[in-house]
Amino acid sequence: MIERQQDVTPAVLAVMQRSRDPRLRQILLSLVTHLHAFVRDVRLTEAEFRDATAILNEIGQRSTDSHNEAVLMAGSLGVSSLVCLLNNGDRGNTETSQSLLGPFWRLHAPRVPNGGSIVRSATPGPALFVRGRVLDTAGGAIAGAEIDIWHASPVGLYENQDPEQAEMNLRGKFTTDADGCFWFRTVKMVGYPIPTDGVVGRLLRAQDRHPYRPAHLHALIVKEGYKVLISQVYDPADPHIASDVQFGVTQALLGDFVRHDGPHPDAADVVPPWYALDYTYVIEQGETVLPRPPIK
């Protein structure tokens, strides 16, 4: 029987202890312990509790086929980055090519041959030529890996956000060759503000934080027998590289976007300046499990 506030936590923990699955039991016991401690620490008021539950409801209500407010909030609180780093790079002790999935990955991007373009509609901006290589942790080349690529346009919008872009613009799937390489043409991306018309936007305004993510290229790499690699390669010249609103930038994820002011040796239609990016991705052995897409 509960008589005082001190009686609540032991009563709830006793019920959580009954969970048959060991991992679920561990998570629930820790969740209740920390959640109740938080409530006591800040002496949460009834009005604040009602506000908090309303915010959680709003996060769910604002998530649609093309927008995921919960993923945005997790990133803006640093949770996404922390989970990523804890689970990769020798449990967070070494650098890793792993990064955030983000809220804009879609299934079924079109397949593109190496050397092809992922530009599917008029997308003004400097040409970018990307060459990637996929290696295992011992430095061996990974042939036959599937590389899912996506990025925002030079106006800072993904195609699902922008009616001016063609379906699946700036998205494509590639396959590594015998040397573990893949390469393609696109346009240079820019940094962009995350959506701020919901709960996350109110949080940022309350903290006087800017909403910008630095320019980056997404990749999701799949090879049977290896853990799926989710990566973002960032442009170190971006003005927000040291203050990413989603806390996703790490030293290992900085790319070298090299500017060229002369003609391209193999593409006569390219107007200078154009850029080149070479980046090596390292994947770890493990179970091959695709993430759940945040949007359709």
C-alpha cells in the first residue's frame, strides 16, 4: 500500500522486476529509477507534468510520412549522437565512420551505375564529384557493398520537402567494385536549418540556439556479414561545423571538399568552380540489420 511519495518508486520497481525478458527488465528498472529521481530532483509540478505530456503528444502528432519530429528532438538533445557513439568504434573508445541516420532517409532509392549522376531535376549549384571506398577494419576492400546516398539540395532542402525537385532527386544506390570503390556526380550541398515550426523549434528558441546543420553527404552501406554503416561526411568549411544543432559532427566525419577552378578533365559540361570529395568508409563485422525508415 502506498502511503507516501517515498513508497511509489519501490512499488513500481517491484512490478518492473516481473518482466520476463532480461534486457527489457534491465531497461525498465533503470528507466523508472532515473525517471523518478528526475521528478524528485526538479520537484516537477502538476502543471509542468501536464505540459510535458502535451509536448510528447504533439511530437507524435507532428510526425508524418515526410517529417519525423521525434528524430529531430532526439538529435537536438544529443541523444542520437550519444547512442551512435556508444554502439560503434569499440563502444565509443575510438573514432568511427558511423553517424546519425537523420530524419530524411527513404527506402527504394533508384540504382545508379558507378560514374552516374543522382541529379534528376534542375538543381543549380557547383558540380560535386564523389569517390568513396569501403574497407573492413583490417583495411581490406569490400566488394559488392550497397551504398545508399542522399543529401540536401544547394537550397538546403531534401527532395521530399521541396515540390520543385523531382521524386528521388539527389538520392541513389551504388555498388562497390572489386577494389571497394564507388563514384558518382551530384551538386555540392549546403548547410540548412532543421524544421522549426514544431516542438523542436520552440526548444531552440528558448535556448537561443540556431537551427543549422552543416553541409553533409549521407551514406548507408550494406554488406552481408557486416553491421550496416550509417554515415555523414561534413564540409569543414561550413560556418556551423562547430555548432551543429544535432551534435552529429565528429573529427572522423570531416571530409575534404576540394575546389577546382579549371575545367573538369572528363566532363566538358562542367562550369568551374567544381568540387571533388574522396572519403574512405570503414565497416565493422556484425549482424546486418537495416534501420526503420524515419519517413516514407
